[in-house]
Amino acid sequence: MQNKETLSKPQASYLTKLKGVIFWSLIRHKYLVPVFSVAQAAFAIAIICGMALFLPQLDDTSVVYLSSGALTLGMIAVGCVLAPQIVSEAKQNGIFEYQRTLPVSRNIILLADIIIWGIASVPGVIMGCIASVLRFDINLNITGQSCLIILLTQFTLICIGFCIAYWLPPSAMALATQVIMIGGLLFSPITYPAERLPEWSMYIYNVLPFVPISNLIRSALFVTKSISLLDLIVVVFWAVVAFILSLCALSKKE
């Protein structure tokens, strides 16, 4: 209650309100965020160490794809699977409606949740990088640019997850998130080169955000090639569209 009164003060700045909502969300997710962080870290390690067992020979290309794919799939798991499930649960137990009564702008509520789930995905990214270095003795290009790419991909995937959860009923949301995860893990060229798939399929994957995201991470962290402007445009487009749709869902009147 005290936090809500603080947010309602007219002199409270945008950052003060944002910090207040973040603090409130952290308290609400004080058990979930650590558990999801550990689960995502274990998921990244499992992909790097487990999927390598299926490959008879690990050449440089396979190593890079497994390492970058583990980071991508880990962020997809948090942004497009775990976070939407929590949002959907909040819609069912009334917390979603309570959020809309808070005396703050809707973009603050959305940004606060994006920051919370972005923090939740950081341990998986770190553990994925550590596992790649230890397992494959690979060099990582950790620079300001690569960190910005990671932040952009986190923002995009979480916004997509929120958009799915806000606009779809629980049953449809669960199906959509599972299709995204299974498609990303098995059928998308994220952990293996695109040349292994039919050429026509790439026209689909290149307009969806997941493969361009994996390409950006691979280019930024593993310096396989220069960052593709087209991949960047696709990811930014999906980030903007998903953010706007999520904001519309928060702002619409029942």
C-alpha cells in the first residue's frame, strides 16, 4: 500500500515510479525469478554439453552454432515461454487488472516487467558463455556492441512473449509458446547451419525474429561474420510491433 501511495504522488518522477514498480514486481516474483534463472542456466549448459554428444565430430562451425544456439534458445525459453505463462497466470488471478489500476503510465508497467525478465535471463547467458568457453575452448567477443545485441534480443523476445500472453487466452497461449520452443529447438536453424534445411523454409525463418536473433548473437559474440543489417531490421521491427501491441493490451478498456 505504501508503494502505491508513493507512486501516486504528483512529484514522483518517471524513474521513481519505474523503480517502484520494479521493486513491487521483484517482491511478487521473489521466488520465481531465481528459480527461472537457475533453470535457464541449466538449460543452456544442457544444450551445449548434451547436444554435442549427438554429433560425431565437432568442427568449428558446429561449436559456434551450438554455443550461440544455447544462448538464443535460453532467452527464447525465458522471454517466449516462461514469462508468458506468468503473465497468463496474473490475468487469471486478478493481478493483471490490479496492475492496470496503479497510478503510473502503462509503459512503466510494461518496462518494469521487461526489466525483471531480462534480469532473469542474464544467468543463463552468463552460464552459456562460461560453458562454451570451458567445453569448446572458444573465444568470445565481449564488447559494448555484443552487450547491446544481447539486450536487444532480450527486449524483443520478452515483448513477443508478453504480446502472446496479453492477447491470447491461456489455452492458445500455452500452445503458441510450445510451438515456438519446439520449433526453435528442433526445426529452426539456430543450433545448426541453415544449409541443412530446404531453401524455401528460409523465406519463412528470415521474416520471423528467432533465426535473425541467433544470427546477430553469432555475429556479435563469435565474430563469424559482420552483423547483417537485414537481421537487425527484422529484430527491431518485431521488438517495436510486439511492444506496441503489448502496450495496447495494457491500455485497452474492458
